[in-house]
Amino acid sequence: MIRTLVVSVTVLIVSTSTLHAQYFGRNKVEYFDFDFRILATEHFDVYYYPREERAARIAAQMAERWYSRFSTLLNHEFNTRQPLVLYGSQAEFAQTNVVPGLLPDSVGGVTDAARRRVTMPFAPTMAETNRVLGHEIAHAFQFDIARRHGGDTAQPLWFIEGIRPDPIQWTV
Ligand SMILES: [Zn+2]
């Protein structure tokens, strides 16, 4: 079931060195103020701009599908809701303060290890958006499983990317 809450949200992002992207190790405190809406699905709070509602609903369904696959495959469920912040385009994503001044076009999305928050733009196609969603949600599972087992979520990038989070690598 999907319901829409219309809210104006100021999202305060306090990133520690656990922010995960294709580089790491910077400490940042940023905030941004957008008129986001939140689409609440069974497991996700999907933040999106009103003009992206159609795409956000599709992405929300894709995200739930990934959740279902990974939770079954890994026999793991999240205890808390999964934040998913969707930007309308790569350009808007790059302009955000999520990872200021550091986002090359090749970064399709980021997952904050400490909070498990996935932040990403819509890719040029929904198929590519789906692939990035799967990749980042796989990271959310990695971080949550590590945390649940008492481990540090600030694992080295070679390890996090090295265990092949790309959905294409998973037999799901
Ligand atoms: Zn990754």
C-alpha cells in the first residue's frame, strides 16, 4: 500500500566519514531545504519533488521489489524505515549539498552507511534507475547487517564494492 504525505521538509544531513560513494573519508555537515513530498511504502520513505511524482511511484515499486528480493536472499529485515531521496536529474543531484562539489557524473547514487539513507537522481532511463536502486539498496542491506551484528559500518570501500553489490551479480 502506498500513501502520499505532503510535507515541507528541511532535511539536515550530518554526514560522518561513513558516507558512502565512490570515494570516502570526508567529514561534512550540510543541509538543504526543498519542498519534498514523502511517498510512504511498506518499507521506504521516498522523498521526491512534486513534479516527479509519476516517476517516484514507479521507483518506489522498484525499491520495494529490491527490498523483497534482498530480504529473502539475505534472510534479513530492516527494523526501521528506509529513507530514499530521489532527485529529478543528475544535474540537480550534483548541485545538492549531499556530497558538495564532489559528484562526478559517474556517481549514480550514494548510501550513507550510518543512517542507511539512499540518495540518488533518476537515471536517463527507468531501467538504469532500477539498476542504481538495486545497487544502493544492496549497500543499505550490507550496512544494516553489519550494524545488527555489532560491526562498524565504516568499512573500506574496496570491501563494500568488492562483494559485488550490483544486482546483476546476484542470483535474484
Ligand atoms: Zn556502490
